[in-house]
Amino acid sequence: MSFNPPKMMFLICLISGTLISVSSNSWMGVWMGLEINLLSFIPLMIDQKNILTTESSLKYFLIQAFASTILLFSVISSYIISEMNFQLTIEFPNSTLISSALLLKMGAAPFHFWFPGTMEGLNWWNCLILMTWQKIAPMILLSYTIQMNTFFISIMILCTVIGSLGGLNQTSLRKLMAYSSINHLGWMITALMMGENLWIFYFLMYTFLSASIILLFNYFNIYHMNQNYILMSKTPLIKFFLFSSLLSLGGLPPFLGFLPKWIIIQAMSDSMNFLPIIIMVTMTLITLLFYLRVTFSALLLAHIETSWNKTFKLEYKLFLKLILLTATSLLGLTLTTLFYLTL
């Protein structure tokens, strides 16, 4: 994403819209913040050099406008029922309707149908914004209505199941990251049930790992599986950086990505919710399966490199960034455990 003045202005408006939503004390203020956020992200998505961005931005706009309509309808209904009270406390069934609108906005299953298709038409930096920043406002607003009931338990199980199974047959890395994001949303909703501090910790870890992977994808201009094999065959160290970050995002135990999952598993076990956590851990193993499948085939098999393949010179600054990010991902869990034991 080129940071020219108009895009900087829209980026500031994007951040402002989220901050207005999360700091508002009424649902009308929440709705206005979400609309500012939506109308600021649309110009950031559009790229004249890529016609697919127009399709993605139109799809995103229609879905978000539909979700905002449901949200506004729920708020006005509650406003009429509760005798002109716009406060954030809303009773059932309007709370379920508001939760459904927020889940549609963030692309959680079973309202995920728009998310992979929208991701497919964007560049990597817009994908990162869509996977991370655009989820902040809906998740914080969801914390106002979330409860440990059948509806939310079904949502978090569906997110992990669809996010795991949907990524199995994907060759596009953007769709793979989209289904991975849906899977992580199930864990984030679980963390939100256990406490907002758990959700903040999980979200920060997820943002860090996603940014590490997307930094590499964007630098080498990689969008499909086969590009991993032919593009980086002369730089095995870069492959190691990339795939160790991928395995960490999947939650493989020696890596940092396992730490937030470990904390959520412990919190769910303490609250005696064993069945949902068993299903979620099993589905996360399937997510790890398609990460491992890509990793093994890219690292262990010899791929023929074409004569027109573009070779990259790795910049010194990028190399230092990758070493720092990968070292944090590899050693973060060990260092955290040692620090905890020394206390």
C-alpha cells in the first residue's frame, strides 16, 4: 500500500472510526463509528492496477452495509421496546440479533461466506488490515452482549470447524490466511467469554504472527502455493523463517503461537467446558495439517527452477527484521515459561 496523502487521510479516518465505536456510550455512536470505519476502508482497498480490488470492495461494502442495517434495526427495536433508552445494555432477543450483525461484520462462521472471496482480491497489506484492525471494533462491541450460552458456543465451534476444513483444499495463500483467520476467530470468541484480558493477549499474538508472515509474502510478491517452491529455492533460510512463522500461527507447541491457546485451554478447563475445547483443539490439529503439508513439500522436495524466475537480493534491514521476528516466534514460549518459573 503506497502511503500517499489521500490514503494517509483515509487510514487516519479508519483508525478514528474504530476508536469512536469502542469509546461510545450508546449504540447510535457505535453505528456511526462503524460507518466511518467502513467508508474509510473502501478507498484503501481500491487499486487501479488490479481490477479484482473493485469486486472485493463492492462485495465488502454490500456485506458491511447489510450488517449495519441489521445492527441499526436491532438498536431501534430495542430503543422502542425499552422506552427510549439507547444505552449499551440490551436484552434478548435483540442482543442475539446485534451479535449476529457484529459476527457478520468480522466474518465469523457461519457468516463467513464473503470473507475469503474479499481477501482474494486485495493486496497483502489490505489483507492484514482486514484480518486484524477491522476485527477490533466488532470484537469489543461483542463483549457487551456475549454470554456463555448455546448460541456463542455454537459460533465458536463453527468458526474452528469451518476455518480448519475450509483451508484444506486451498492453493491460494490469501484464502488460506482467510480460513486461518476464521479459525482464530473461534479462539478469540472463546477468549472473550473467559475475559477481555485473554482476548487482548490472543489478538496481539495473532496480529504479531500474521504481520510476520505477510511481511514476507508481500516482499517476495507470493500469492499462491507453488510460488513458495520455485521462488525461494535459492534462499532456504527465508523458507525457514516463513514456515516457522506459519507453524507458530497454527499453534504448534514449541512456538510462541501455542501460548495464547494454552492459556485459553487452561481457562476453559477451569470453567469445566471440556467438550467445546476438545472440538477446538482437534480442529486446530487439522489446521496444522495443511500448514505442515505445505512446509514439508517446500522444504524437503527439490523443485525445478525456471530460467525466467526472478531472483531477489535480500536486504540487510529486512534480514534483521526477519531474524528478530522469527527468533521471537521460536523462542517466545520458552522465554515466557522460564520467566514465569523464575518469579
